[in-house]
Amino acid sequence: MTIAIALLLMAAQAGSALPSPPDASAARTMAEASIVAEAQTFMAAYAEELRRGDRAAIAARYDRGGAWLLGHGEKSFSTWAALAARYAGPEWQPPASFAWRDLTYLLAGPEAVIVIGRFEWGPADGRPPLNFSYTAMLVRQDGQLRIRLEDESGARPATN
């Protein structure tokens, strides 16, 4: 029995003498930082497209398989074609002003980011800006982040 214990201890010491595998956490941290930076760039460009009223560019931000849309107690799934038609149609009007507020980016996997925060939407009719809560799930598709889920809720007068 003593010989068996000695052999186990020697094997454990020999294993610890081998070089440890490269630190995968550093590579993972870099990948996480990269997709979060990509999501930040995505959201900044999305805001600019909203301010310009660039309907085609806004529609192009959505997942080609469609997206879940939530808000104000509603939940629906919309195909990409329906989303593109919505933004192309007369019912959607660009804001007079638009700004993201307090965005937080949460890694949801190697190819997905959840964005939470608020936005301020200035109605085109000149009324004071409205404040909304916002949640989106951005998922990489065809090499680009796209919106797979979006929740816009709680319109109330903006207070910054």
C-alpha cells in the first residue's frame, strides 16, 4: 500500500512539472472585448441611421431570420421582410432627435451580446422627447452583428 501511495505522489509531481497549457482566459477576454467593441460601434451607427432616417440601413440591422419584438406588454415575431417593409412604409417616421442613454453590454456567448439601457426619441411633431427603456440581443450572422430581439418600452417624458 505504501508503494502505491508513493507511486501516486510521484506521478502527481511529474504531472505538475509539465508546462501548464496556455492561458485561454486571456484569449477569451480579448474575444469578449472585441465583440463588445463591435456592439458599441453597431449601436452608434444604428443611432446615426435613426437620426438620418436611413430606412434601408435600419432594416439591414435585423436578423435575416426575423426578430422578436417586445414592448408595452406586447410580444411578436417579425420576419426580416416584414421589418424591411415596416421601415420602408409611411407608418414609420424618423425621430426629430435620437440618443442612446446608459447602454450596458453583456456578453451572451462568443457570437452574441445583450444591450440594455435607454433611449431618448424626439417626436417629429415637435412634442418633447420621450424616454424608453431598451433591450436588444445582437447575434453575429454572416460576419455581422444583427438584431435578433428588441424590446422598446415605457415611453415617458425625457428627463436625461
